[in-house]
Amino acid sequence: MPHPGVGILVLAAGGSSRMGRPKQLLDYRGKPLVRHVAETALAVEGDRVVVVVGAEGEEVGGRVRDLPVRVVLNERWEAGMGSSIRAGMNDLLSGPSPIAAAVIMLGDQPLVGPATLQRLLDAHAETGKPVCAAAFAGTIGPPVLVTRALFPQLLALPYDRGAKHIWTGNPDQVEAVPCPEAATDLDTAADYEQVSSRGR
């Protein structure tokens, strides 16, 4: 079902130093990982999907340019995740329609699917909490739905800092949504091998 007023931000700018090669371009179920994640975002049918690229930006962006997404090159990607969140949020908010909530996704969580994102949207509809975050492995983290009230904090993030301190610093504003699949991310070659072997 369509979700007007929802923008989705895919963070795919990192340098993949621990992987040793661009993880955004790894093959996952027959397509580049960045494309798999972008298609997951598009399945939610929000107003706008922004994919932030940085390292190997032209090549990574090229894998999704034929999709109905905005590709934003973060030239400061080496400074840290905050720089990518700021770049993506600025682009999300520059669109023709107002964004009331943003879902922030990572480009390296292959098991996060449309049902995961729908769970966050449903939790927000039920609780009205300004933050609905995936809960996994004893913590909370992305994907995370954030409402407009907290956009200024996202836009003011230091370049070298992610947004987790916003959620943990305001626990009364956060709904933790069980999403065990979000615990799987691809940081190393061993992570990739483990995930790939499940589909064999």
C-alpha cells in the first residue's frame, strides 16, 4: 500500500575497508547488493527514495540509476556516517512533496525486506512514537523510522557521528520493534560468505 509523506534514505556510501572490496556491488540473489536494498525501499511505495553513495560512487550509483530513486553523491563520505545522513536528508526534504517521516536504511543489511520496513510503519501508526527502531541482539538500530520532529537533529549531526545517540538519548520517544533480521550486516568477507551460503 502507498505511504504518502514517507521518504526512505539508503546509506550506501562507505568504503568497505573491512570487506576489502565495495560491498555495495557484491552479488546478492543475482543482483548488486545496493540494487537489492534500493528495491526493498521502493517496495514500501513512499514518496521518495534517496540512495547516498560515496566510495566508488559512480559505479555504485550506476547500479540503481534506472530505478525511480534519487542518487546523491556524498563527497564527504570519508568523514563518517553523519555526513551521509545529512546529505540524504537534505535531498529528501528538497523534493516537491512534504516528508513527514523518514526511514533510514543501511546498504549492507540484506535480510531486511519490505516486511521489516512495514513493521516500522505499522508501529508508528499504532504508537505515534517519533522514532520506531529495529530491535535486535539486545540493541536498537537501523532501519529506523524518524518523524519530522527530529529532522533538525539529523540535519545537525557531526559528520563523523551516526544517529544512534539520538535514539538512546530519548528512550521515551522510541518504540523498539522486534526485527531480528536486522542483526545481519555485511562487514567482512566471512559475513558475506555466511549469508551467501544460506541461499545455496
